[in-house]
Amino acid sequence: MAEPVKILTPFWHEPQSFSLDVYRKYGGYTALPKALKMQPQQIVDEVVKSNLRGRGGAGFPTGMKWNFVRKETSFPKYLVVNADEGEPGTFKDRAILENSPHMFVEGLIIGCFAIDCHLTYVYCRGEFRDGASARVQKAIDEAYASGFLGKNILGSGFDLEMHVVSGAGAYICGEETSLLESLEGKRGQVRFKPPLPALQGLWGKPTVINNVITFASVPIILDRGAEFYQHFGSGRSRGTLPMQLAGNIKHGGLVEIAFGMTMRELLYDFGGGSFTGRPIRAVQVGGPLGAYHPDSQFDTPLDYEAFAAIKGMLGHGGIVAFDDSVDMAAQARYAMEFCAIESCGKCTPCRIGSTRGVEVIDRLVAGEDAAKQEAILRDLCETLTYGSLCALGGLTPYPVISALNHFPQDFVKPARASSAVG
């Protein structure tokens, strides 16, 4: 049986795992003094060597992003945490902020020192206000009181302010440029790129934007070394990722694994199969914009490149399972409708294309010249993929096309007698 790997979650069994005392008991805040004695470029180089990739979904190399901003000569520089975790079936960031906020805070301080940033913002989902946001704010207050934040941190001469900001509830603010717009007090809408945030981000200044798990991984790398972190994982996907199991699954929840475990092992060794006891027919990986995968793909290793090879995305590690009663045409419609509802409205393919997509799927399932409707739907998805400004419109075709390709029978009249599971 596959085994979990507890790098990010070694002390979550402790009743007060979120406290400063418990974190220090397990070696917390030993990486920070070490980092403050290093040259900032040495820290960046160590992160590059570890092959840590952004855990927000895209998997972009973290050290490379930090290098871009470190080398910029424009000041001030900012570091922004994307904790706007709005994906259905996703809860890894919330779990970190609630259970080990000091690990995250320590990694964030190290990241700021590495890029010469003196003001950082933690942008949390609005619904986290009384839970995860409060927990991380308490950790920040404790860090200030202990000399890990504020003026002249640990006598190093490095100053840092850290603030928690609550989002306004828009799903699109999980997209980094929309997040920046919101943080600046504007409507959450996607920005044109280029320029990239690393060059012109918050208030037009060089900005690093990373996910909660990304920063939580940094103290491990600095304390135990890049080689230790590199030991876990497969291919170009190194380290661990807390996978989230939801939907029709017997044992839902979060389990930290090293990259390389198969989807089948995760679903059955940890998830225990479906909650209903019926065969798992499909899983959606990577949130509501992720592809639907049939049983024939369940032996795919959980790493970024392996999923790209099957036209999917590992994303943030959220997995939603469906048994054999699911109507995959209804799921495809749900994906298009989700995009239509959550679109910021800035670009035409996303704003209009998703609405037309729902209508086309309805005609297709109703049997109105099915071949023609399928051709229109595929053409529309291509427009969304290549014409949208951001990943919301660009990735919506993933669930739609994967449902069409792997479960074509569900689009044939009469439709299967079931409903979509959002």
C-alpha cells in the first residue's frame, strides 16, 4: 500500500499544531536565522536547486520567478501570497493556514529577504475571515512579538511588514493579475500580459506572487537542504503535494504524498473507493477547470508532465470522484456554466463563449443535429483556449473536451438519468 509523506504535515496530530510553541518544538524558525546569514542570491539558488514549483496550479519554477524580481532594479518590490482558494473541492491552503500557519509565515519571511522585499500581503479568500485568516493573523502577531517580523529581524538589519487582506468573494481573484487589481482597490479583472507581474505587478512595481503551499515548503528546503527536498518526487516534479480527495469518495480529506504516486493508488489506497461502493467512473483533477479522467487513465503518475501528456493538469492537487451513475454531459455543461458565472467579463471568448457553450451543449444533448452541434462545441472550445485572456476561459475547454472524448455516449439522446455534481 502507498504511504503518505509528512514533510508539510508532521505535527498536525498535535491539538495546538497552529501554535508557536508546537512549531518550535518541531524545529520551527530554525531556517530563518540560517537564511538571514546567507546572501539573498544563495537562498534563491537553493530554491532553484530544489526544483520547487508553484503549488497554485501552474507549476512554474519558484526560484526562477524569485530570480526575475531579485534582479529588478525598480523599488519597492512586493511579495503577494495568493490564498484566495476558491476552487470547489480544494482545501490545502486553508488546511495549512489553520494547522501550521507559522511554517507558512517563516517561509514568507525568507522569501521576502531573498528578493529584498519589505512589505508583503497575504490575500485570503473572504470566507476564511473567521477561520484561516484569523489563525494566520495570530501567527503573524506572535512572529512580531518574537522578533521574527518588524524592524531589524533577529538583529539582521532586515525590516519586514506583513498584512492579511480579505478578498471580496470573486473566483476570478484567484488569477494573479485580478488579485493584484483587487488588492489595489479596483474591480477584480484580468490584466493584459505582458508586462508580467514580476516586472510590473502591485502598483506597477516588481512583484512575486506565490501560493500558500509554496511558501510553506521553503523552510524545509533552507533547513534540510535542496538535496533532501529533491529526494521526493518524480521527473521534474519534486517534493510533496497535499492532495485533496472530495466528491463521491469513501474517505475524503487531505493526504500529503510525494509526486509519482498513481491516481489509482490515491483513489483506492487512501480514498477507499467510492462512497456508494459503485465503480469510480471518472475523476476531475485540478478543480472545476480540470479534465475528467476515465478509469483507463487512473494509473497515470501524479506529476505535472504526466498529466500534461494525457491532456490534463495536476493543478493544485484537488481530486473530485464520481461513480458510474454520473452524467458526464451534465458535468461538461456545469463547467461551461461555471465559467459563464465566474467570468470577469473582460474578454469576449470567456464572457460570450461560455454562455454560448451552455446553449450548444443543451442542443447537443437534446439531439438537435448532434454532429453539427458537437463540431460547433469543439470549435468554440478552441476559441476559448487560444483567445481568452486568462486561465478561466483558457482552461474551461479541458473538462468539456475530455467529457466529449472519453464519455461520448452521455451526449447521445436520451441522456443518462442523473444530474451534475458541483
